Amino acid sequence: MTAAIFFRTLGFLLILFVVVYIGTENTQQVNFHFSLLLEKPISTNAALVYFAIFAIGVVGGTLLNAGQSAKADKDSSGKTKKR
């Protein structure tokens, strides 16, 4: 395991802790409005809304990072970069 992976994991766990902490502190009902997809607002726990937005961000970031191909590892001369 490289140091970069270790620090990324720590950063992810720190962000996840903040989301869990926000969820435990915000237990009241909120109205979530998203007029592009929903006609009526959704009335749910604030924690669920925070977690859903966090999950969408994680999935989006994962898809963006997974989309990198072998072309990204090559420089302009066609040689593979050393890591």
C-alpha cells in the first residue's frame, strides 16, 4: 500500500465521519425540493438527505476516476510514464 492510498483512505473516512456526525445532529424533518425531477417536495430526515447527496458524490467521483484509460498513463511520445 502506498502512502497516497493510505492518505486518501484517511481523507475519505474523515469526510464519512463528518457526514455521520451531521446525520446524528440533524434529526429533524426537512423538505427537500428538486424541481427538475420531483413535482412535490420530499419530507424526510435531514440525515437521509445529507447521506444521499454524499453517496451521489462518491459514486460520481468513482465513475470519473474509473473512466481514466491507459492513454492517460502515456506521455506525448507514446512512452509509458513511470509511477
